[in-house]
Amino acid sequence: MKTAFTPVLAALLAVSSALLPAPAAAQGTTTVDGIVAVVDEDVILRSELGRAVANIEAQYASQPGQLPPRPVLERQVLDRLVLDRLQLNRARGSGVRISDGELAQAIESVASRNRMTGDQLRQRLAADGISYEEFRTGLREEMMIERMRQRYVQSRVQVSEAEVDQLLAVREIGGPEVRLANIIVALPDGATPDEVAAANKKAGDIKSLIERGEIDFAAAAIRYSDAQNALEGGEIGWRQLDAIPPALVGLIQQLQPGQVSEPVRGPGGFQLIQLVETRAQSVQTITEYNALGILVRTTPTVTSEAARAKIEELRARIVAGEDFGALAREHSDDTLSRGDGGDMGWFQVNAWGTAVGNQLMQLQDGQLSEAFQTDVGWHLIRRLGSRQQDVTEQNRRNQAREIIAQRKSEEEYERFLRQLRSEAYVESRLPAP
């Protein structure tokens, strides 16, 4: 039995890159190459579309009936490839680059999330007939698109403290989280009453199929949904209730995990919402440490050996009974703590760097460290204490800020994608349905 990939890798193998080859069995059905779409001055080939479609079909090899008819699936996948190509070309044109080092870290992360080593990932890709180099290319392109998206929204999305205060005043932040999926039956602008009725009936019929067990929700999303996340099985992901439009919160709260809502009319059509699962948000605390520190900085005129000799001398004087604070004021090169007698305040373990954090973890309260080196010089610290700090209020504000930023980012990027698509020359050469 094949081991199932996590959604991160499965999505990469199924949809993200048209360059990924299909498994050997699927390749045997590849048709003669040709152009299926013209995208500005670029083209999407029949072979690219075939590989992407074949990868999705391979994911559902044991349940082929869950997929829509081949022409519908091809059109869905082609729409995705067109949008990805437009984003990729824009990323390249705007100077987005992914270094080999960044790509290597991303591949390591993909392997780790799937509980694999790098070699095991290579073997799994080879077993599925996927070239490792083409996998790297596909992942690099995904990273380029994501980096462009981040740059685009970061330059346009700002969240003020007043907005955070306003959200906290009207919503209870920090409640349970829900994992959602959806299916959208789209309506055209200016839909007629008959079109509205037909879309509502279609959404209801889809819900009936799911409830009768004839198809699961994810497969129904792939087969019927008009949303951009259709090929991910309608997956929306984890959301706090605070991040969900208020009109839908009551509806979702009435659902049990696994249940599907009645069709809900929205701006773009009718929507079915599935509550996949829920989880309670636990109170979060952090461990903070208080310590005294002395730094003897290395410079072009102070060698590492000289700095170490000085810090060792200061340690010996402290052990002999001299006051740590007085020595820090006189000898420390750390301008942030020297005036306070080396007091570093309360901080999280790695706030002053991992080397300091590693030393803190090895010390008991009141204990003096050995001399240790970092990239700025030689150090000495005395751990004074530790405490568990409740950061609930801080987290509430951070969560509120993230909710606002996420909503603004999604709206802003959705507008960008619509504009990108409307400004592009796109000619589909697939046969009309």
C-alpha cells in the first residue's frame, strides 16, 4: 500500500506544477502534443495539461468515479495552470528569485512534514515516476508565486492599533477554531431568477449526494465546485470564528464535525460549507528568564584570545566575591545592559541569541556560566530567575491583528488576480463543452 502524502506534498504532486510528469501508467495515455492555451506571449501545451490532469487522476485512482468528466476536469485544471502561469510570469518580471539554499530548505521541510528523509523523498518521487529535478523546478515556482504574493500584500496591507481595538470591542477573540471546506456553485453577474433557482437546486443536489454517501465532500468539491480551491477538495483550513464573516458564524456553530450546511447565497453564488473538525484554543504562556551579562567584544584591535582572557579574569573576580553589577558597569561592552549593571531584563530564551539561550537552559537560578563565545565576542551570564508569563492579552491583540491582515490580504490579492486575469490575453483551445 502506498503511503499517503500530507496535503503539502500531495498538492505539489497533483496540481502545482504542470512540469511534474505523470506516473508511468498514466503517461501511456498521453496524446499528441499541441497548444491548449495561449497566455500573453506564452503557451500551455497539451502535454503540460495532460501531466497535471493525470496526477490528479492518480490521486483518485482507487475512486475514479469521484472525479468530474474528463472535459470538465481538464477545464478546471487549465484555469489553474493559466492563473499560475500569469502569476509566475509576473513574479519573474518583478525580480522575484529563490536561491538554491532556500529551495534546499523547502525540500527538507516537505520531506520532514511527510516524515521522510531527503533520500526517501527522492525514492518516493522516483517510484511515482516523477523526476526529482522537475519536482525542484515546480517547488521553486510555487515559492516564487508565494513570495510575490507576500510582497504584494505586505506593501498594501496595513493594520492600525485603532482597527485592532475596534475588532476586540465587537468580537471575542481567542475562542475555538474550526477547520472548514466549501463548495461554490457560481452565478454570473446579473443572474436571472431561473439561473439563481438552477444554481440553488444544483447546490442542494450536491449536498444530497454527500449525505447519501455517494461521494465525499472533497471529491464533490473537485467534481462540482467553481471555487479556486476546488482542486484541493474545497479545503479552506483552520479559522477562528472571529475570522469568519458574522453572517456565517451562527450557521457554522450549528454544525457538528463532518456535517454540511444548507446552500448559502453569497455574492458569487451558492455555497455549501463543511465543518471538518474543531479544536479549543488553549491558554498560552511563555517562559521568560532574567539574567545578568557581561560582554567583551572582539574588534580589529581586540583578538578573540585577548577577549577570552579578560572574560576569564572577570569570572574569577566574581567567583572570588566581587559584585557582578559593578564589574559589568566598568568592563562590559554591551551598551544595552551595561548601564543597568548587566541586567538583561526579562526575556524569552533566545531573545539574546541561541548561544545565550543554550547557556541559560544549562544553568540553575543564581548559577554563573562558564565563559562562552558568540560571533560578537566572549560572554559571561548569571541566571537570576525564570517565570511563566501569561501572554493571553498580547496574543488576543496579535490574533486580532492577524485576522484583519488576513482578511485584507485575501481581498487585496483576489483583486490583484482578477486584474491580472482581465489584463492578460488568454485563449483557450480546449473544445467547447
